[in-house]
Amino acid sequence: MNHTALITGASRGLGAEFARLFASKGTNLILVARSEKELNDLKDELENTFNISVRIIAKDLTKPENVRFVYDEIKDTGIEVDYLVNNAGFGDFGHFSDTEWERHEQMIDLNMKTLSYFCYLFVQDWIPRKSGKILNIASTAAFQPGPGMSVYFASKAYVASFSQAIAYEFQKYGITVTALCPGPVRTNFGIAARMQHPNGFLKDMKTPLPGEVVAFGYRAMMKGKTLVIQGGLNKFVANLVRFIPRKWLITLSAKVISW
Ligand SMILES: NC(=O)c1ccc[n+]([C@@H]2O[C@H](COP(=O)([O-])OP(=O)(O)OC[C@H]3O[C@@H](n4cnc5c(N)ncnc54)[C@H](OP(=O)(O)O)[C@@H]3O)[C@@H](O)[C@H]2O)c1
């Protein structure tokens, strides 16, 4: 029988690539995001290419009642989810006090609350059956504070910390939790984050293709790894920052973000 993956933020970017990769492995999909048309197009593409079924649920996941709705809808159909990919997320460029509070709140809700709530709901089903895999998309932003994107960086630090802690708690139930930390990837992220340059602070930097990041994350999830950093340079920098005095690190981080 085919496995089923629930992927949030699947209408574009890394989420859509995750959907393509899971589909190529014969995994049925439940795809969630706000953009119904993009989700429908992806459903058609995947069902026409692979022998799988795709269900889409168009919902704004900043709202906890919608998280519950998605979970209940899946339960009502009797589908058992095997893989949960908490990918939906966004950043916002600008000083904390200059940004509308609603944006901060939505980021906090989506990047942390929704991700945690989905983990909470699904593990209730997975503990008795002693299986299930979670992939939470963090970021290399998790490893230092980010002046100019303060809430986003803090939210990703939460994802990395939370994922490692619950990975430890759930290991006795055969449930794995993986935090994937990509560095910059060319997706819609920079535009959604209202960065001045369409590629944000990446500008013309060479960055991995979304497919590379997704393949790396998928392998790590399947192996049940706990925290993985994509790319040699990202891994080096993420380890290096542990040895840089905090004051310097924050100044450096601010300069990179506003570059
Ligand atoms: N790109 C990077 O440089 C980078 C680096 C490290 C980590 N990440 C992380 O990777 C994940 C995916 O980002 P991406 O780069 O693929 O960005 P993206 O191209 O902007 O895609 C973001 C996805 O999240 C969905 N989403 C946003 N707000 C939502 C909401 N309120 N409710 C439901 N879905 C929502 C979007 O769908 P709708 O707009 O249709 O709702 C879209 O499918 C994020 O968690 C991001 O923080 C990205």
C-alpha cells in the first residue's frame, strides 16, 4: 500500500519540490497552502505523471482553527498520514518596530505555532502505532540572531530547538523528527519577505537549486537524522558561528542581512 505525506506550503518553492519528490517515490499526497490554483495545477501534474493520488486543502495556516480543520478532514477520510513535512513559512525584511504587528504575529503563528500544532496532532496517532516521520524546515537562520529579520531568525531557532527536543522524546515510539536547515535557496521566499532585491541578500550569489535541498532533506528524513544543514559552506559557517563572540556575531549578521 502507498504511504501518504502531508506537505504544508506546497503551492510553490521547496514545498512543491518536496511534493514532486515524494510523488516520484509513489507516495500519495495531501498538499496544503493558500493558493488553490497552484495546488490544483500541481495535483494535475503529479497525478498525470505518477501513479498516486493527491488531495489538496487550500487554507491559511496562520489560523489554528485551519490547522485543526486540515487534521480533522484527513481523519474523516480515513487516510493515515505517514510523513509530515512542516514546510510552510515566511520571513519579513525590516526593522522590528517598522513592521506591522500583524506580519510578526502571522510569522510567529505559521513558522512556530502551526508547525508545533501539526506535530502534536499527528504524534497522538503515531505513538500507538509506533511509526511516523516528521520533517520540519528550519534554516541556517537558526544559528544566530538576525537584526533586520529578527522574528524570522528567532522562529527558525525555535524550529531547530523544538525539533531536536521532540526527536529525543519520540525516539522510544519509533517516530523520527528531522530539522532541515537550508541556507539561501532561490524560491519565492525573497519576494514574500519583501526584500528590496528579488533574491534578497543572495543577490547574485551561487545558491543550490530547490531540488538539491529537497533531495538532501528527504534522504535525511528517511534516515531519521535529527538536524541537518544543507551544503558544505553552510555547515562550516553554522559551526564557525559557535566560536565567534556574540556581539561580533550579531553585528556580522546585521551586515549580511542588510547587504
Ligand atoms: N528559500 C530560502 O532561502 C529558505 C532558506 C531556509 C529556509 N527556508 C524555509 O523553507 C520553507 C519554504 O520556503 P520557500 O523558500 O519554498 O518559500 P516560498 O517559495 O515563498 O514558499 C512558501 C510556501 O509557504 C506557503 N505559505 C505561506 N504562507 C502561508 C499561509 N499563511 N498558509 C499556508 N501556507 C502558506 C506558500 O503558499 P501560499 O502562498 O499559496 O499560501 C508557499 O507554498 C519556509 O519555511 C522557509 O522559511 C527557505
